[in-house]
Amino acid sequence: MKGIFNARPPLPKYSITWDVGKVVRYLETLFPLESLSLKMLTLKIATLLALTTAQRAQTLTNLNLNYMETSSKTVVFTMNCLQKTDRIGRINQNITLDAYKKKELCPVYTLKYYLKATKKLRKDDYLLVSFRTWRKISTSTLARWLKIVLTSSGIDVTKFQAHSFRGASTSAAFSAGITLDTIMKTANWKSAKTFKKFYLREVEAKRGVKTCKKKYINAVLSV
């Protein structure tokens, strides 16, 4: 197996990534929240989670309401189960959502409204539940939801799949001047090499853009 790995080392799937701004502008149109169907509300919060946390689908589907703490400016989830990258002595960090200045794009505001709208329907303690069965979703369901949003945002889904969200989000943050340390902590990466080799990409039709943001969420949602 080691010989096969050396002969065929894993290669990054994408040489470029999509413009996060397209998805952000689409999400901004999904407002006011009261006007959205439960399906569209669910797709919006799922996409905001994927963009602003840069977490794997497995992590997002395992966010549990019993391990959630809320305040006016943050929502923090403690991970209560092992994730793909967890090792002995290195347990996954908490997942923190920060409030954003525009309600149209604020993950904290959207999450709280989503919980209120689904409270009497949900049959599971997990954050993301199916808008048909109201039970926990699988990673493939989340991928399907994210693909719907990509399509609606004008992203070519024949080139980019749902798992490209991590690369698009972190690449946008890096282009906006977010430090490598912050990006690694947000995405829960141990090595900067992982980010640079598999996720850091130029953004389609947006080369050379470099701004300076202090917070990850501001970098991603202000593009």
C-alpha cells in the first residue's frame, strides 16, 4: 500500500475555485427570512454554515443542539463525537458562529430564526434536519443542498461539487488577508501544508484581489 501511495500520491482536485461572492450575493436575496419556505430557509443556514466555518460535511451534520451555547453575538457548538481528523490527544475544537453586521447574511440571526421555525417539527436534536422527515441528515443530503445553492448562484456544478466549499471559503479568506493561523484554526487543520496543497486556489475571474480583514466571517461574507 505504501508503494502505491508513493507512486500515486493524492492530488488536489481543483486548480482554481469559484467566486464566493456569487453565493454570498444569492444568499442575500433570500430575505426576509419570514418570506422563505422551510426548504429555502434550511438551504440558507446550511450554506452559511459551510461558508463561515469551513468545516467538513461530517462536522456540520453532527452539530448537536444539546451541545450548543448561544449569546447575542455568537453560537458555539461543542463537538460530542469523533470527527474524521480527530486523533488521540487532539480532539476537534469547538465550532463557533460569529454574528455579522448585515442580517441578510448573519449566520447567528439565521440560525436562531431557523430553530424557532422548526422547533415544533424537528424529531432530532441535531441542528440540520431534513425538511421532509425533520430528522438528522446525511453528508450526502448536505452535499445535495449545497449543490442546489451553487447552481442557483450561477456556479458551474459540472466543475465544482459541494465539497469545494472548504477550498472556496478558505481561499477567499486568504485573499482577504486572513492569517494562515486563523484559517487553520477555523477549518481545524493541523498543518498549513494541507491548506496550501489541497485547498488554496485562485478564484475564477478574481485574480490578484487582496484586501485586509481581521475576522474570518468578514473576509468571506464581504467579498
